[in-house]
Amino acid sequence: MIQEKLKDKINFYDWITKRSKLNMFICSSWFQKSIRRWDILDVINYTKEIIESWNINYIWKRIFIILVEDIWLANLYLWELILKSYKKFRETETYNKFDDTAIYQATLLLAYSQKSRENDNFYHAIQDFWFWEEEDKEFIKTYCRAKYFLSNSKATQQELKEIFEREFKNNMNQKLYDIYIECMNICWELWWKDWLNLYFINFYLIKKYNLWFEYYKTQDNLYREEVIKLLPKKLDLSHLEPIIPKDYVFDKHTPEWKSLKRWMEHFFKEWCFLNNEVRVWENIYTNFIKKQF
């Protein structure tokens, strides 16, 4: 559906959505939690909520973060599909208008997909529980630091590109490497923050476990054919109504979470809960996290 870019956008100071009058952090949390839970109605509803607040870069940023945070290697093919959806969106976007079809397609593909938080749990195992192998800690210390993830410098991006090509490019399927790098660079351009660490970890863990993925193919891909059949040909959004936020929506990024007096256990059991979760490698870091509670 073609949307006109209106002047009435989210105000930086109130950060409230235009349709449901939700705090944007609550809306964003709900959006990601519904993708994790495979709750299609909520995915559509809060994709619409963010789109109608005209924060388009924000929703694409979340999409590229979810790819590496909640999907990771559980779905090799999805990265390429999301990348194509993003490029199609940008190609058809104008100064005054954009077609939101590619955004809905991307968010629904994320929701339908198999999922894994092994990548993110690697980071939490070290940062929150101060534990793991020395080489893992050394990687975090070397790469996951503000010098990289808080910089939007082209020189910094080039430095990382050269390091990754030297350290990781020859340790994985070349087509996948190019796709992952391109997704990372798009996320970097949209929002350079600590979520980029998950892209860095992505390359590190693939090399560590020697996951080559020789079977990855870019043509005649059954996953692409079957999943796209699941996507509705046309979305009827006229009946959607704002829903009362569910309890799990109030995570650490929302204003309410402190008053709820929750932290690590609730974070891993409720906020990060996945439907359609699969084991990647041996789920080493995920299993370690679960043992802490």
C-alpha cells in the first residue's frame, strides 16, 4: 500500500505513536516480542503502528537487528530475502511516498521463520555472567567495544571490513559472507549502536565452529518458494484495532520495567521467549543461560 510521508511525525520529545498513542519503546518492544512469539496479528498491528508514525528507518533498523538477534543461523535463507525486501523498498521510495508492502513482507517473514538466540546468548553469557572460554572473552574485548559500534565513520567501517575479510571471509560460505556483511553495513548506516556487536559475533561463532554451509544455494530455493506462499497476497488492515499491551511487552527498554522489579530471570524466560525455536550447533550458550535460573 502506498503511504504518503506526512509532516506529522513522531516528536522527539514525546516519542508517542500517532494511532494508538503508545510510548514508542513499548510499541517497539511489542513489535519484536510478537515476532518472537509468531503472533501474526500483533506483528501486523504493530508494524502498522510504527509505519503510521512515519519512523521508517527505525523499523528497518529493528528488522536487521532481529535478523541477527532472534533468527541468527536458524534460517540461512532469510537474510537474503530480507536484504532483497529492503532494496526493493529503497528503490521505490520517493521524497513524498513509499510502498509499505516490503516492510510487511519482511516482518512476516521474520515471524514465520525458525529462530535462535544463540548469538545473543553468547554475549550475555560473558557480559552478564562473567563466564566462558578465554578466546570468547578476548573476542568481546577486542571487537565489541565503543570504538567500533559507536562510530559512523567510513574509515572505521573500512577498518572492520578489512579485519573481517582477513579473519572470517575464508572460513564460511562466500555468498553468505557477502550477504551478512551487506546486512551489517545497512544496520550500521541506519543506527550505529551496540547491536552491531551481534553482527561481529555472528562471524566469530561461524568461524569458531567451522560452519561452512556448503548446502546454501541462491537459486531454486525451496524455503523461499514455500514461505512466500504463506504471505498474504493483500493485507486488509482496516479492521485492526489497538490492543491492550500484554505483560511481557514491558521489558528493560520501556518506562514501566523498573516498577515491575524484574531483571535477568524474567528477561530470559519471558522477554526473550521464542516460538519456533531450533537448536543451532549444540545451543551451548543458550543452555548455559538456562542453567543460571
